[in-house]
Amino acid sequence: MKITTSKNNPSYNLEQGSAYYDYNNYTIPLGNISNYKISGRLGRGKYSEVFEGKTVKEEKIVIKVLKPIKVAKINREVLILKHLSHKNIIPLKDVVFDPDSETYSLIFDYIKHQDTSVLFEKLNLSSIRFYCRQILEGLQYAHSRGIFHRDIKPQNMIVDSYTKQLKLLDWGLAEFYLPEYEYSVRVASKYYKSPELLVGYPYYDYSLDIWSFGCILAELIFRKRPFFYGNRSGDQIVEIVKILGKKDLKEYY
């Protein structure tokens, strides 16, 4: 199997030193759980439940309660969010631990937002450029910091109802890029998986996020969602080959 290395910013994390990316030895700075209270459920995912809440000062917040998972995965998400400070990336406000349920919660500012699933269905070309540029700026910043998201999709984005600013959410599958590292291919959502993931190629890089972005862009332009629709990984590959051909795909075998 051919091992490839990113052509862009491949050594950033190595240059920063292990303290920058070694989440296994990271200790999460915890806030005071009594500063926050839950007021209602917003949604749930595979690894977390999301609630609306308030601070002791009655400020609206979002509380992401993480389901019991390996501490290393929690450390990774927190450390990554600590490294990211950009207008198009949701900022982490605090982290708390509940000793009764033995669960960690991530605290974010509440942003009144539009449902991207609805918003993205009716964009004109000017608006497509406007929002896609914001997605790319957020990704470019993360990649410049040695981090890739690995689950880019419309559901992991929100658009502020007042400012129209887009923010990338849910960095739970994000990772630090290290050259020639063998990553899990069980990441990303089905319709946004890159060919590398679909054929089980573990030496992928930042381009994983760009593929997912490309799928979103195609959906917006051609008004077909999802753009590549397959029931299984094999079907998904077939749909990709129908549009893009199979020449480059052979490089991953």
C-alpha cells in the first residue's frame, strides 16, 4: 500500500512538540458545574446529547453532555478546541465534570441560528459563495494549526441569524495530523466520506475535509442532496466513479 503525506503543512504538530498534540497526557482544566443549569433538550448524537442552558448570570448557553467514552477522546476534543480561535469555528467556553453521572460536559455560548438543512436548499450563487468561503476559511485555519475536522457536513454547521456568520461545530472526530500516521477510517458521515475512507486507506490527510466540502458545494450548486447517494460504502464508490471516473481511485489500492 502506497503511503502518502500531505503536501500542505505536514509537520506543524511535530514542530510544535508533543505537548501540543499529545492528548493522552493532557489534563482538562475544569470549571465549576454549579455555574450552569440545563433548561431544555436541543438534540442528540452518537456520542453526546445537547441541551440549552443558562449560567448563574442567566446567560443562555449550550451544554454538550458527552456520553461515557474513552477519556482520551474527550481530551482530544477539548485540546483541539483550546487550540482553535477563529470567527468560523465555535469557541469552547468551559468544561465541567458531573461526579454523580461521571460525565463531562462542554459549554458553548448560545447562538440563535438558522437550520442549515433548510437554509442551504434555497441559496443563490452569491449566497453559495458567501457561505462556502466561510467554510473554507474555518478549515484553512484549522489545517494551518495541524488539525482536521473529519466530519464536515451541513449538520455540523450553524449560521448566526443576525450576523450571517457561519461556524463549524462538533469537533469530536477531529484529529491532529501527523505524517504517515495510520488513522481510523471509521470517521465522517456516509454521504461525505472521501474515497480514501470508502476503500479503507488509513494514511489520509487534510484533504479529507476538502472532499467533504466539495460534496456540500456540489449539493448547493446542483440542488441535489446528497450529491453522492449510496446505501453502502461500495454503492457510494460506484456513485463517485460515475461522476469522476476511476483512474485516481486505483492509487489507494
